[in-house]
Amino acid sequence: MKLLVGYTADQRGAEAIELASALVAGTRDASLKIAIVLPASTPFNAVYPGGDHGFSTILSAQVDRWAAEALALVPEGIAASAVARSVPSVAEGLIALGEEFGAHGIVLGGRKRHRAGFFSPGAIANALLHSSPMAVFMSSPASLATLRAANGKITRLTAFVGDRPGAREVIGLSARIAAACALPLRVATLISQAELANSEQELGDHLAKTRSYLEELTESLGLDAAIEVVSGQGLDEATAQLSWQDGDLALLGSARLAAPRRLFIGPKAQRILGQLNVPIGVIPTLDVAR
Amino acid sequence: MSQDLRQASPPARSESGLHEKGLPKGTVGVLGLVVIGISCIAPAYTLTAGLGATVAEVGTSLPAILLAGFLPMLLVALGYRELNSAMPDSGTSFTWATRAFGPMIGWMGGWGLIAATVIVLSNLAAVAVDFFYILLAQLTGQDWIAELTTNLWINIPTTLVFIAVAAWISYRGMNATKVFQYVLVGFQVAVLLLFAIMALTSSQPNDPTPITWQMFNPAGIDTFSAFAAGISLSIFVFWGWDVTLTMNEETTDPKKVPGRGATWTVLVIIALYLAVSLGVIYWAGVGTTGLGAGNPENQESIFAVLSGPIMGPLAMLMSLAILSSSAASLQSTMVSPARTLLAMGYYKALPSSFAKISARFMSPSVATFAAAAAAAGFYVITRLLSENALWDTITALGLMICFYYGLTALACVWYFRGELFDNARNFFCKFLAPLIGGIVLLVMFFATAIESMNPEYGSGSEIGGVGMVFILGVGVLLLGVAIMLWMRLRNPAFFRGETIRTRKLLK
């Protein structure tokens, strides 16, 4: 597997490399491309007095050193190289670089930030989650802690699916990733009771129906996957019901609004992202060619 | 966040080819270049800050001194362009003067540029704040709001906020777009022209002063000292123009566009300046009382006083033009001292923490905040010491520009000393023009510096019988000498020529 790491020379960048290394470790053609993107200078932002002041030379020497430090963080056995480029927009630049290198996904390190109760990925992650043609993986310090507890090895994939069309694609793609990484797969569905009729009976029926639907689905795909259907008053409570183990990786599908082969993160996925304390991957729904 | 730079040697051109330079090649045409030039000059700001002080020196000869002030600027800029094309990536006054004259003079060249930009930053912020409150007053119709800016307890904190915001924006590396610059520049030029037309066609001028050819004759200025002061002020109003000459790769045709762009910029700017200054002289006169342009009360910010009576309710447009032009310049000018501080830190001419680059925003971190802190500190000190802080800082700024420009022009002559007489072009662009320009500016520097020791000079603020302008201008340079000697003791590598080599004679 080939991944592109959106790197900044700080703790987040190091965390992104750690997650990316764990993701590609043991796969065929395991390789990382470490991308350092710089803002493109525009002539309409002329620096005066004095122009460049030697800045670009000093900056490129600094970037060379950052790249060397980043490559030193990649464990043995994983092919890694670095690239630096000036781009008008960071997200667009990462997508272009990812496509250039035939990457299967983009990895970002980040911080969890809560704004008015909503998880908000950074501006760059947010742009990627709404436009990337390839999977986007994100780490946070808390999620990295669970990965480290598993000695830096991913131990299981959990694919989040809804009970509406689209589940099949997400499960299928997750299964392919699981197979490539030789990992067990778990399929999870969250049911918010608030959206259902009030009776106990109805809830029970719904849970059973969803479970059997997913069982049929995995069977028809020829998969051996654990299935968990959990419910709670709201989405947050349901998410909290799910048990996690060290080394888990959560996968979410993109919203049905997405253009073919592009990510578009839906409100539910956004909500779930905020609750999870494991590394997360968001995958474009339609079958990714690579 | 950032790492220390531990390399002693200057960086080679990135050997790995890792970092591709992201300059968009060839997108700027003549019109674009004129817009960039005018935005760097920021005419609405320079006129309000510089016109009054210049009238105080030369009276009705204002148009003449504006024309005369452009000449040394042009001569020096020709030399600048040669240095820039010989060492495109290696910087500016600091590195150029170091390569030509060695570390000590190079250090002072860098310091002069930093000092000039720090002074202009504090002045830009102050002008932006003044017009911020004036605009608020005009928008709400509450005149008392405009007076808030005279209350130091309000003025100083607001100015510090403006400086902090500008530093934050330039640290975050947010760029102005093409559309933004076009709108900003177009608006500025339109409002200034409107002001000039309304002043010249006014039916009730304050002190109708007939416009005569004598106003255009530099020989009509009474004394040499008034002439020198006028020149150093008019250098300030053209400061920014030379950016058009140094843009090459960015233009659609590097052979033709920079020359044409520079010519059109200067024609537009001179026309604008002449129109506005004739309008001011015709309408307000140069009298030292009331609304006269020579009234010390009006020196600090001429449009703050005149735009209301001349433009009526449209004065709001003028306030908006000045506020936007000074706020935009505040942000873009912040980058300049930050980059020179960064380069000085990198080459060990200053502590190496100045060379830190933010890993997230790819901009100087310590250097940006140091530049902002210096501008804030300079503003607070001058505001507390001088009754007419803006006037004195503009005069001190003119002094500082003359210093580092003059030094850089002579650096050009000395740097190219082995090839000056190879052909006619070299003789003119590398020798004659920068030599004359450099000498003229340094003469202006010394003449104004000596003159400014007089406590009566400028706004008339003084400390211990010495003029405020002298204390600000020469004091800042002496502070630089002190820091340089301290750095030399502490970390002599740069001063031994180990980080930047002085260029030996060519051939």
C-alpha cells in the first residue's frame, strides 16, 4: 500500500508518520511519500521594502532539513521518500501530489477540537474530507496512544455503515483493506433511538432486522466479519456503547452526496468522528480503482 | 514547532531539488505591475502622513520638491535593480552591503532597513487607528468618537491591537489576492482624484492660493536645509515604487514589462501627487493657522483635517481609502523586517533564534513577532515622548530611508567595481546613477540629521535641548551600533566573514 503523508515538522507530523507506518506495515509495496507543502507566493502580495530578503533560499534549506528528519522517523522496511512543493491551496496540493504518486490514501496528523459540540477537523483536513478522491486517514494524540498500546500495530478494522444503500460499498472496500493488511474486520451500525418510534418492541425488531441485513450482506460478499449493532438515545450515546481494543482503526464511508470517487463527509460521519478515540479513515464510497 | 538552525554556512541552492520554487511564471502584465507598485506606495497613506510635514518645510514649492524627490529615488533604484538581478535570491540591503563592504557596514545596512520598516509600521498603525475612529465617527454621526484617538489610553491600546493583528496575519501567511489589490488600489486612486477635483473646483476655498509655475521650480526653495528635508520626505512618498523594477520573473515579458510598469506607475503617482498637492495648496493655502496646510496642528494627518471641509459627506470615502491602504500596508510591510531579521539570524549576525521558521505556516516566527514588538515599542515611546509623534516619526523615517538607500546605492557601485566601465550600460546603471543617487541621499541624511539636532526642528518636540527627530533617527542607528558591537563580542562568526563572504574584486 502506498500512502501520502501531509507532513508538518512538529508533533502532528510525527504522529501522521507513525499512523501511516502502522497502516502500510506488512502490506505489499509498503511505501510512504512524505509531502511538505508550502504556500505559493503570489506576485500581488509583493514584499516591500526588499523583496525576497534571501527567504526562499533559507526556507528551502530548512525544508531539506525537515525532510531528512521526517524520513528518519519512518521505521525500517518501509520505503519512504519526501517531496516539497509550493501550492496555492494545501488540500488541493496534497490531492495533486497523492494522485501523482498513485497513493491509496492521504494521512494527516491532527488535534481534536470541539466547537459547540461538533468535531471540527482542521481546515485542511476538512477540505480533504469534502473533496479527496482517495481515502483520508487521521490521527490525534489520544488515538495514537491506543495504537502505541498495541505496539504500533493495527489489530482490527471497524467499518461504520448505515442501514441504507451504500453499506455494501463501504463493507466491500473495508474488506479489501482488511485483506491487504491481514486484519480482522468488524462491521458496526449505530442506531439512534430518538429517530425511531418509542416502543421497546419496535426497537428490538429494528435491531434484529438491521443485524440480519448486515449478516446477509457480509455473507453475500463472502466475508467473515463480526457484526455489532448498537443503539443509544442519540448518536453520541450509541457511539459510546461500542467497545474498542488497542490498535483499532475506524473506517467511515463518504456521504451519498459525494460525487463519484470523491469524499464528502456527511453530518452523521462528522458526528461520529468527534466521538472516536482511535485513528480514523474516511473512504470514498464508489469502488476505488487502486 | 520550529527548529534551531545549526548550519554555519549559507545554504547552497537546494541540491536535492526537493523544494521547487513556486513562483508563478509570467502572470503579471503592465497593468498588474502598476497596481502592485501603487499598492506598495500606498498613496492615500503617504499623502496624509507626508504632505503636511513637507509643506511645513517647503511651503508652496511642494510640487517642485515632489518632482525633485523622485530623481534620487530613480537613480538609486537603477542600482537596486542591478544588485537584485546579480543576487536575486540573496536578499537585500543586509546581504548586498555585506558582500560589498564587509560585515560591519552590511550589518548597519540591514539595521537601517529594519529601523525604517519598524518606524513606518508604527506610523501606518497610528494612521490606520486615527482613520478608524474618524470613519466610525462619520458613519455614526457622533463627532466625539473621532476625538477618542487623542486619548492616549484609547489610542495606544488600539494601535497595539492593529499591530498585533497585522503580525498575526503575516505570521499565518495569508495572501492578498489579485482582485483584492485591484479593488483597493482602484478605490484609493479614485478617491484621491475626487479629493483633488473637489478642492480645485471648490467655490469657497479656505485660502485661495493661485497656482503658479514658480511652484514647480526647485530653485524657488529658500534654504538648502528646507530642500534637504523636503527631499528626504519626498523620498518617503515614493518609497515602494522601486518594487516595479525588481519584478522580473513574475512578469509576462521580463524585457519590457518592468520598464513600462515602472514608468506608468511613476507617471500615475506623480500625476496623482501633483493633483492632490495643488488641490491642497489652492484650497487650504500654506498658512500656519486654521485650515492652512502649514498649521502645525494639521501636519500629522492632512486629510483628517481637510477631507471634511472639502469633500463634505464624501469624506467618509477618504477615511475608508486611508484606513484600507494603511491597514493593508501594515500587514504587507510586516513581512519585510521579519525577513531581514530572519536572514540576519540565519547568517549569525543576530542570535540564531531569529532564524526560526514556523513549520505550519512556513513564515518567520520569532522574527515576525520581534518586528511587531519593536514597532509597538517604538510607537509607545514616541507617543509618550512627543506631542506630534506622527510628524516626528515621518521625518525620522525619511532620514532612515536616506541612510539605508544611500548605503545600498554605494554598495552597488563598490560591488560591481571591477566591471563598471565595460560598457555604456554598466557605466550608467552600475556606476553613475547609483553613485549620484547614493551620494545625494547620504548628503540629505547628514544634512537633515545635523539640522534635526535643533530643538525647533520638525514638530518642535525635544529632549534636553536636542530635537526629537534627531533622537529618534540617530538614536535608533546608535542603538544598532551598540547591538552590533555586542553581537560581535558574543558571536563573532559573522563579523569574521565566515557566514557571508565579502566579494573580492571581479576579474
